[in-house]
Amino acid sequence: MAKGKKYEFRVKQENTGWTAEIIRKVTAKRTIVSKRQKGFSSESEAQAWGESELKAILQSVHERNMQRTQQHEQKSVE
């Protein structure tokens, strides 16, 4: 996992096909799998799923952070 990135995805080959996983960095040494999809017939399918799911997760996190920022700013004004 690259330094400074909280979310990434990885693709690996298993007996039944390809698997894509979205990985979240919990601490400097520990990561967890946030989302997993198995059974892809090719690496490119798994790669495409990983990229699209990662974008969706990052968009969701960004929107949630923006809402929290707006709420914090509203409380500061009051």
C-alpha cells in the first residue's frame, strides 16, 4: 500500500478465478478488506470492478466529509 493512501484495491488469482478487494489502511501496520468480490473470469474484469468500487467509496467519503465540514462551520457561526 502506498504511503499516505487510506484506500486501495488489489487483484489476485485464486483457484476459482480472480478476486478484487478494496483495502482500507487502519493503522500504519494494519489493513483490512472493506469489500471483496470473487469469481471474475479475467484479471481485467476484476481490475475494472476494483477501480469502479474504489471511486464510489472515495466519492462517498468525500461527500460525508463535506457534510461534516458544513455542519462544523454552522456550529461555529452560532
